[in-house]
Amino acid sequence: EVHNPRRQSAVVCLALIAICVFAFFAEVALIMQGGPDALRPFTVVPEDLKGGRHLLSLLTHMFLHGGIAHLLGNMWFLWTFGDNVEDRVGRARFLALYLLFGLAAVAVQLPFLPSPDSRLLGASGAIAGLMGAYLGLFQRAHLYQVFLFIRWRVPVWFYLGGWLALNAAIGIAELNQSVPTTKVAWWAHVGCFVAGLLWALLFGRGYRDGA
């Protein structure tokens, strides 16, 4: 990210990162003790929700991750985009947005899960919503892109627009069975990003650059 100064420390963003890191090591310990099924009560499973079981997973799933690469990638995007969103909208509103986008990710992705026993976990839906909000709030921002050790600046709309298009393309390809099915919640990414962007455009007028 090109320098985008903050007025205050990103306390909530840092706290969310710390919680996700702690939760990752806790889930590793839990799996080592009880096997993969020990994590089930904390992940969103459609048949469990339908039966009224493990409803707290609607909250806990957005702090868990499927591996170290999953965790590091999400935390990188959360810090890159989340700190400025928190600074602009305030800490309480930022936390509310994170939780709301995390819940929205479940609603969007559930129809696309391959089976009632599938498990949904990860912060990427919530973070995608914050990325959409960032685009709506900082429309003139730029990001650094590196390719073959060459670095150049690209507009944030180009970078995030490309990210959104890639997620949608892979999601459509999976639906058409033209590529192997993955465990990535592509539609949660797309839906929450659009939700975050719409929130910023419709309700974030007082927080946008130039406001």
C-alpha cells in the first residue's frame, strides 16, 4: 500500500489480528488432542445450523483458519486495508462492520457449499467486506504491485477490481465444473466485497476522502 497516513493507532485491527493468531494456535492444539472433528463446533456446518446446533460458530468461524498460509494471507490483507478503514470510520463502527461482513459471508456462501456437512471457516469474508469499504472510502488511493522484481503503483480500483474479477471468474468456473472444486469461499469474497463497497458509497459519505 502506498503511504496512507492514519490519525490514530489501529487498535481494533491489531486486536483482531492477535485474536486470529491466538485462535489458530488454539485450533491446532485442539486438533492435535481430539482430531479434526474437535474443531467442528466452532466452524459453520449447514446441517448443524439447521438442527439448531453450534450457533456460536456464526461468530467463531471468522477467527479460524485452515492453515498457516490461509492465516498469513488474511492477516496481510486485514492490516493493509483494515487499519485505514478503522481510522476513518472509528473503532466501534469498524468492529461492527467486521462482524457484520463475517455474518454476511455465511449467508452468501451457504448456498454454494457442496454438502450439508461442509465446513466454513476463515476471516476472508469479513476482510473482503473491509476491502470493499476501503475502495469506497479511498477511491484515489494507490497500491504498489511487484512483478519480476519490478515495482510500480496501480490505482486501488484497478487492483481490487482485478481481485474481485478473479474471485468471480473462479467461482463461476467451479459452478460450471470447468475447474476442480476448491475449499475457497469465492462467493463469500465477492458478496462481502460488494456489500462493503455499497456501504461505503451509500452510508460512508462523511468518511470518504474529500468529505
